[in-house]
Amino acid sequence: MTNSEIFELMDRFEKSGILTMRVCVGGDELELSRAGSAPAMAAVSIPVSPAASAPKAQEEPVIRAPLVGTFYAASAPDHPPLVKQGDRVSKGQTVCLIEAMKMMSEVTAPCDCVIEEVLVQNGDLLGFDAPIFRYREA
């Protein structure tokens, strides 16, 4: 987890009525608690592994789901996929659609890139921040 993700969780926890919260993501673990009604932050335990401390530049670049919903590779069932493995796309180009609560949201390419791999199937349910495409910058 990044520092900004941790601070976001802490902020949401502080504003909620929850007394304790524990989040485990990969090898990272975050535990927040408050005593009674006093909003005191408690133990934050994040084990650091060599992989977790590696610079972000070494991580494989992926396009992630900006929301929870159903993945659609094409704009309509009878249309071809918006992108497929090996396609070169431009920054801002729509690469897929995610449907949430009967609303379609476009997911766009973060940079000029080549789609290396499609990581999900048409119709798959995606969680927030789920990897959708692996790419390399062009």
C-alpha cells in the first residue's frame, strides 16, 4: 500500500463510526482502532518485504479498474473489442467500458502504449483497482 492509500483509509476510518478496522493487502497489514468514542489512531503495522520496497518503476504497468463493475471489451455485443493484445493505443483512448448501476464508464489509456495482455474476460465482475490490461509504454 502506498502512503496516500494508508492516509485515505485513516481519514475514512476517522469519519466512520467503526471502532476497529484491519486491512490486509498482499504482504501489507494495516490495523486501526479507537477506544470508545475517542478517535485515537492505534497500531499501524506494515511489514516491508524486498518486493514491497522496490521502486514503483520496476512494477509492471497495468491499467486498473477505477470502480467496481462489469467489464465490457466492446461498446456493444456485436462490435469488436475496443482493444486487444498487441494494439497500440494513444493516451486518453478508450480501452474498455465498466458498467456499474446501469451506467457505463469509459476506461482510458494513461499514456501512449501497447497492450501486452488482457487480464480479464468480457463480462467479468471487477473490484476497485483490479488489473485489467498489462501494457508497455510506446
